[in-house]
Amino acid sequence: MIRFKRQILSYGVAIAAVLLATLLMLTFDPYARLSQAPFLLFFGAVTISAWYGGRGPGVTATLLSVLSANYLFLSPAFGFGLSFSAGVRMALFMIQGLVISFLVGSLRIAQEQTRRSLQQREQAEADLHQSEADFRAMFNITSVGKALLDAQTRRFLRVNAAYCN
């Protein structure tokens, strides 16, 4: 259930990032002529989506960005027709968006695997320390004399009090 909610949130972030990029493009286009670079702010939306949610949300942001830029910023405006040059720009953005999505998504997967590995290692170290403490306690409390020898040097590594008496 938690994983499902996380996925929904990830796709929500992708939609929100594309909406924000679209609103920023519409807001600043009259002043900075952002429509001359119709995909400029959408790269950020794709990257943020892939970083937050992985490959799927990154690809979703790429597709939504293409639709938004095509409808609002590529000629003819407010339509889905395409000139050859607009089609080439859109295809290049899609390729770059997919590459960004897969690279950032792969990085995210690697980071998650590293985090899990680190947690497992920390747990194994804690278990080892507990096992060593248990062994020392049992070794020292027993009433039977015990000694640990190094097999190669034949030196005592540890002896308990009962062995010394």
C-alpha cells in the first residue's frame, strides 16, 4: 500500500513539474521569448521527475512536456500540427528526455541498492558485536576451564578465570 502511494506521488510530481514548467514558460515568454527554445524549462521537469520517482515518472514527464510544448509553443500554436523543424526538435527532446529518465532512474536505483546494502551491513555488524559479547560472557562465566589457542603460533589468545585456578 505504501509503495502504491509512493508511485502515485511520483507521477503526481511529474505532472506538477511539467505544469510548473509550462506556467513558467507562459509567464516569461512575452519577456524572454522562451518559445524560441520551447523545451528549455522542460528538461528540468524531466530531471526532477526522474530523480524523485524514477524512470516511469521521468518518461511520463517527457511525454507530457512534448504535448505541452507542441500545443503551446511550437507552430502552429494551440494545435498539434508539426512542421519538419518542429518535429525534429521534438524528436531530439524526446530522445534526450528518455536518456535523462533512464540515466537518472538508474542512478536512483543504484542509490537505493547502496542504501539497502549499507543497512544490511550495519545490521550484520551489530549482530556480530552482540554475538561476540555473548561469547565473551559465556566464556568468562563458565566454571569449566577454557582456553583459546592460536593454531599456528600455539599461543594463548584467551583464557577464563576457571582455567587459571
